[in-house]
Amino acid sequence: MVIEILVAVSIITVSILAAMAVSQKSIYVSRQALHATQASFLLEEGAEAVRISRDNAWANISSLVVDINYYPTFSAGTWMLLETPNTVGIFTRTVSITNVNRDNITKDIEENGADDPGTKLVTVTVSWPEGGVTVTKTLRFYVMDIFS
Amino acid sequence: MIKICKKNKQNKGYAILDGNIMERISREVRSSYDINTISANNLKLNTKDSGGADKTIEFLLSGSDIRLLENDILTGNLNASDVTISDLAFTQITTPKGKAVKIFFTVKSASDTLNRTQDFYNTIVLRGNYQ
């Protein structure tokens, strides 16, 4: 009789603990989904901030130092890329630029080739803390001097 | 256990519902060719319908809802009935080559007893406006 009671109590306890673990995980996943959605719009905004900087003047892009983190900052009615760090709530957003090379003959973007001063590779990164770890999402695209 | 279930219910829906609102506003701004009128809580865009005819799309904050109007006719609310919008802000950005709209809104779920709010941000360049 005692053994049966022990087995029953064990099964009930394990079932309750399992249900609690599943619920806890679902809270974590739903919060993560919310943050991922907010981050995806911040990534898009970061890309648009680069485009707006380009539209204001190509010099805003060409004068950036490669592989340095810049922070999109809304100031004086427009987006700027500044070195002064800023955050959006729990999110940290950075923009970095790297030079782009093109093949001398095909003019395709290649690792080896001549530097194309009218094209830059942009990396927008949004990171935030989630359950003790830092989650990072990245968006990469080329921006070109199409208006000069 | 009850507390966890309650918390789960409170979190439910934020990402889906509010992602949809921002997605819809962003898509309409991107495809429009000009800003008709803009104020903090109101954005009216000049755009084209699928047949190429001119039409207007308007987003405005009415109470705690974001309303969508097409050609000045109310289409409906973008937010679900259990989601309230406590803040909405549109800001025009003008560059030598075109225009963009900075979008911000704050949402709250009616089922969240802790009254937590979530902020959403985006900026979209009007693709039909490039010169």
C-alpha cells in the first residue's frame, strides 16, 4: 500500500513539475517573440537611417571610418550616424561600414579587386538581454552612391 | 502554476498584434509617393491603388485605437479590441532626395493586469517619392 502511494505521489509531482516547466518556457518564448519583433523593426529603421544619411549627402557615408560602431541618432529632424552610444529601451543598435572591392573586368563585387568608393557594405546590429544571455540580430546590405 | 499561466496570458499577443500594426503602416508609407498631411497623431499619405488611380491612406489615433481610412472612408481599427494604443507619433523627415516618416507607438494589452506597455519604432522612406 505504501509503495502504491509513493508511486502515485511521484507521478503527480513529476507531472506538475513538467507542466510548470512547459509554462515557464512558453512565457520565455512569448517574451522572446515580442522582443524579436521589436528588434526586427529597429533593424529596418537602422537600414532606413543609413539610406536617409546617404540621401542627405554621400559624404555622410563615405566619411565613416570602416569597422567602427556608429549609433543611429535622431537629431535636428533627421537620422545621423554618431559615435556616441545610445540605446532604445533594452535594445542597443549599431551600424558599421566596410569597404567594397570590385573585379577590375567584370565589375562584380569580389573580395579581391579594386576598392569601389561609391559602394559600402553596411551591417546593422540590434542586441538585447534575454534570459541571462545577449541576443543579437544582424542585417547586412550594400548602400551605393546613386545620387552624385 | 496559476501565476505562470496568468503571466503567459498577459504576454500573449503583443508580438503578433503589434507587429501587424507596424507592418501595415510601414508598407503603406513605403509604397506611397507623397505625404498629404502629417501631425503627431495623424498621417495621411498619397498613394496609388492596384489600378494606378490616386488614393489616400490615413492613420489616426482615435481614443485608444489606430484607425485606418482609405479615401477618407473608415476601414477599421488596426489594433485588436483587447489592445490599446496609448501613444502614437509620426514625424516627417525631408532629405534633398525625398521624404520619410518616423513612426512610434506604445501598446498595452487589456489582459495585462500589471499595465505594462511596449514601444514600437520604425522609420520608412517613401519609395515613390525619390527624385
